[in-house]
Amino acid sequence: MRGNGMRVGKFIAQFGTPTRYVVRRKEQGNAFLVYDLSDGHEAVLYLPRPLAPDFAAIVIMDKAGKSVRLLK
């Protein structure tokens, strides 16, 4: 994703505000932007810590929480 210029700010500008922002409690824990999709799937953006302008990956998950597609 970094190679094609997918930045957090650009993604939010194109797709809107995420449904949820999730952060793990431990220091330097992972952070995620979660978008609930109309078909019941979720698009989850993995944000590196410390936070950077680029996101590391997007995971599309089905209703059961299983990964359908991983984009890096």
C-alpha cells in the first residue's frame, strides 16, 4: 500500500469517517480504523505505531470475522 500512496488522510477523504477506531491497550499497540460495510462485511485498516501517514494493510472481513481479503 505504501508504494501506491494510500495514505490515511486520502482514504478518509475518499471513503468518509470510519465507524470505529480501535487501539490495543499495551504501549505501542496496534491501531485500526474500522468501516462497517452495507453487506455486513468490515474493512479494517491497520495503522502502524507510532502513527504514520501511510497505513500498513487493509483486511476485508466477513460477518463471522474471517478474513476475506488482505491488501498490503
